[in-house]
Amino acid sequence: SYFTHCSCSAALPLAFGEDRMTCFSVLFRVLFFNAAVLAESSKPNILFLLADDMGWANIGYHRRNAMTADEKQGQLEVQTPAMDSLADEGIILDRHYAYRICGPARSSLLSGRLGSHVLAKNVAVTAQNKKDPVSGFAGIPRNITGMGTKVKEGGYKTYYVGKWDAGMATPHHTPRGRGFDESFMYFQHANDYWNKKTGLQATGEITTCLNSFYDLMIENDTYRGPYRGAALTDACKNSEERTPYCYEEKMFEERSLDIISNHNASDEEHPLFLFHAFHLLHSPLQIPNYYYKMINTTVVEQGGPEFDSNNRRLLMAMTKYLDDTVKNLTEALKTKGMWDNTLVVFTTDNGGPIYEPGSANNYPLRGGKYSDFEGGVRTNTWISGGFIPKESRGRIHNGIVSISDWYYIFSELAGVDPHDKEAEAANVWLKKQGLDTLRPIDGKPGMLQSIFEGSPGPRGNESLYLSSTAILEYPYKLVTGKQPYMAHTGPLYPNCTTVSMFESGYGPDFVDASILELKVAVDDEKAWRGDCSDGCLFNLEVDPSESHDLSKDPSQKERLARMIQTLAEFNKTLFVPERGETHLDTCFSMMFNGGGHFGPFVDIEDYFTEAPRTVDDLDEHEKIQMAAMTATTLKPVRKAAQELGSKFALKWLEISGDKCCMTHECVNGPSAAPENLLKAFKQLDAQQNRQEDVEELMI
């Protein structure tokens, strides 16, 4: 109790001398020791639920104050009763911030660094810079200690299920390499929910490996390699069952339920740490028929009209599926008798994508994924479970929390030192080589306690470095430069009007599409891109939707200049090592060593359980794929493929995009069907009169 009142002022006891830094050091060690003792006496089970691309308006508790007809219709469509109840029983984190896109946000979460300090520049998962064996890959640099490793040091049994998207180049980059005992996951930004491959509509790109591979991996003590079970198929996609066996989210849910069921709840020294990372709600928009039909029927039964946008219907059906899964996982913990000592954390990696085909909605916030506006970085987040003190439940926490803080929070709960000694050791070598050094963790001590107490917390009087183009000094926020999706969506989005706009060439198009690692150019109009230039300034407390730019207000001149300077200082710490590009031998490694699945391709001796394949083991289709990959390394072929592929990709997305159900028949099916593929080729040929080129490419 003495240290609680120590102020590190000039009136320090003589025992501490006159050095205030010494006092701060002692205070930190004592506070850390107290947290460690608390964690040692009662370590909670932890269920971390990470949704993908969930919009601010795509959860029920953000739809409660419906006034207009459209708002009331949106309230009917967003069906998340389980999450709403869990949030109400726990604590809603109203100002939780992440990075604007998924890879950096997930790397931030798992490494304890802000996105700009771990993955400021997203690259292909297959990239490699052979001159930098630490940071010359996608995702979290090699010698950074992962979240799983930290909690495992504290005795936790660690499991990872679902989307990874934090690197895969070496065994150190995988969930197992970051401290998870067992994992069942995919590596890429997305894959197909049915066939588990990485098609154009899943990732928005055609890769050097020509999107040839499956992306579903298993890691445990006895096996490391591709999933080869009966569900590696899309044979069930037309099923009328509620949860068809080969739907990827069904597979992930079953795995997490098995983990909970098999956990030894009586072993208090080894509590459960289960990280369940949903594929939902990321594209492609794919959902079992049962949910597609049920969501529309339920809305009509409650007195609302049918969905007018097919994509909105698909996304709301996917949202209902996500909610049911959250219910099933939390009910399993209660049935197991683990709930009273469990902390559940739910968040999403970034704001919802409002481009075609993302179809999320961040109403009333501005912007979406890829932008620094609130719709891109402020995320739906809540905690629940019996571990939360009773007096803390049922509140909304308004303190600033970063996605990078969970690393520190879980380290405290596990009773381990959160600092990254492995990274510090690597920096000694990196400095000698003249390479970029790894940044220290950015998490703050005492964050969970402040959430429980309802106090502003350790970020209450600090600037939060959101990205190289934005900072938050609550309630003020600075956004600079050109920003895509600089728009406000209505309560019902997308809709027939936005479908018509997209079909007429007014966007919003996807700004991160690429063909053989060449970005597809999207003009400002189609990207809904605006320019904040040196800075747009907003007061979020009075203007949460960022509608009124204060940068021209004379009374804010000094604040604006100071925040611009603060951002410039932050940008001196930006972590942008040269991560390299994809090489053909990477694709070949995955074909042979990975068995036609994505997986590690550097330093993989003794990693894969199965022996590598040879050319003789490949089927004819795989041999053709390898020949095509090789052909794209020829400059004329690559250039032609990039030119034609860029135009084809946009045309295909346009044809297979959202439909207005008032003028078209809306059905649940593969929007990227073969007939749409052929239609795109025909339209492209008609526009360019290049039939011979098209036929040659198809061959």
C-alpha cells in the first residue's frame, strides 16, 4: 500500500535517494511483482475471439437507438443476440483502436507492437529478402516473441484456430513458432470457405503462384503439414443442412469445441488459452443455404421488407453464423464448468470494408478498411466471462485501448515479464549488419485494471500512433494524406443505389488488387478517395462521425501544428525493412514440400512431417500449373499477363458483384461461377478486340 501512494516527487524517502528514475524503476518492479503474484494465484482461462472485417454497424448493440425507417430495418437485419448479451454482461470497450488493414493489425496484436512498428507495409505472404534473415519476410519479424510464447511461459495450454495472416516464411513465423502448442489454420488474408483455395475473390490478387494452392494447415507435436481430411472439398456447398461439414467455419468451430471439451479444467496450473480467429466476415461472401434463407425469413417475419442488396443479405447471414458460433463456444465453457474463471475477449482486426465486394457497414462512422477514419480503425470490442469482477460488469469503457495492448494484458495475467528479450538480442546482430532493428513492445501496464475500474487508463494522456498518416490525441484526431473510402454510408449499406453506382463505374472499387504483384490502378473517383493533404482535424467527442474538419479553424491552428509535428516524430520510428518479393522457388517449395498447400518455405528441415513430393507425384493439373508459373517469369509473358489480368480482374469483379434484388433474382451461390468467368472474358474481348490474345491466355 505504501508504493501505491509513492509519487516519485522531491519528497522521496532517503532510502530511495534523490533519483526519481530510480523510484519509477522500483515502482514498476513492485507493481509488476504484485500483478505476477495475483496472476499466479488465479490465472483465468482465456478465450480470444477475433472477427475479420466486421463493420461498426454489423453488431446489434450499435443498432439499438434506431429512429428512422432505415435504421429500424438495419436493426432487424443485424442479428447478434449472443454477442449483445455477452457484451451487456461484461464490458464494452467503446474506444478500441486497431490498424486499418488486417495483416498489420494481426501482427500488432500478436507481437505487442503498434502496426506501424511491426508491419507498416503489407507484402505478399510468399515474399523474401534473402539479405535480411530477420525481417526480410511478410508478417511479424522472425526474432520477435509471440503472444503464445508469453502466455505459455506462464503455464497456459495454448491453441490457435482460424485465420493467421501474420507471416509463414519460416517455422518461426507460424502459430507454433509463436508459442501455440497446436494450431488448425490458414496463412493467407483469406481463402475460399468451401474449397479452401485462395481465389481472386478471396484475396483480390493473382499471385506469382497463380492462386494454385490450398491454404489449410495443422501443427501439433506429432504432425505438421497440410490438412488432408474429408472436409478438404466443396462437395457440401449446396447442402441444406444448417452447418455443412465442409464449410470452413464449421471445421474451425468443431476444432475449438474439441479443445474445450478435452481441456483438463481441474489443472489450475495450466489454464486454457484458446485463440479463435474467424474467417467471417471477410470475403468471399459465402454462407450455407440454411442461413441465407433464414436471415431473410426472420426479417420478414419481424415486419421488415426483404433485403434489396444480395451482398448485404449474404453478409448479415454470415454475421448470424458468427454469432451462433460465439454462443456455442461460450456455452461449451459453461457446460465444462470453466466459465466462472474465464475471460472472453472479442474484437475485430480492423473496420469493415465498404468497397465491392466487402459490403460491411460502419454507420454512422466515416470511412472503412484501408482508411484512417473511425470506420477503418475503431473496432467492435467487448470482454465478458466470470473472471470480470461483478462490480465492473454491465459498463461501457471509454478509455483508449490499442489492439497492441492485449499482449501486455495477457503477459500480466500469465505472471510473466512482457518485455521481448529475444528481439533485444537480435538487435545486437542487426545493428552490426546495418539492418533495421526491431521495435520494443508498445503495450501499457495496468490496462486491464483500468478497464475493470473504468478509469481513463495508461493511454489517457498520450498520443496514439494509428499509422504513418494519422494520430489520436483524444478527443482530437489528425488524418493526413490521400485516404480511400472517405465517405459516410447510410444505415442500410450496400443497397440498390450503391449497386447502380458501382455498375455505372463510380465505385467503390477495391484499392489493393494486384496481378503478379503489380497493383491494379484505381482512380480517385472509383476509390472514393479524398485528400486531407497536410491534415484534417476532428474533435471526436462532439463529432464522432468526423463530419467537420477543424483544420481551417483559427482557434485550432496551434493544436494542428503540434499534432502534425508529433506525427512527424512518430514517423521517425516507422518500421519499414525491405521485405523482398516472391520468387518462383517459393511456389515450387509449396508444391513439393507443402504438398500443394501454403506453408513455410525457408529453413524447413525437419518441419514437415511428410516427405517432400517429387515431380512424379504430381498430377497433370499440378504439372501444368508449374509450367504456367515458370512462364510468368518471362518478362514479355509477365507484362502481358499483368496488363490483361488487371482489366480482366476488375471486369470479373464487376460482373460477379452485388445485385439489386428489386431488379434481379438474388440467389446464394458462387458469385465467381464459371459462367461469370467466361462472361468477363467475352466482355473484355468485345472492348479490346483481342480475341486471339484471350484464347491464347485461356489455353
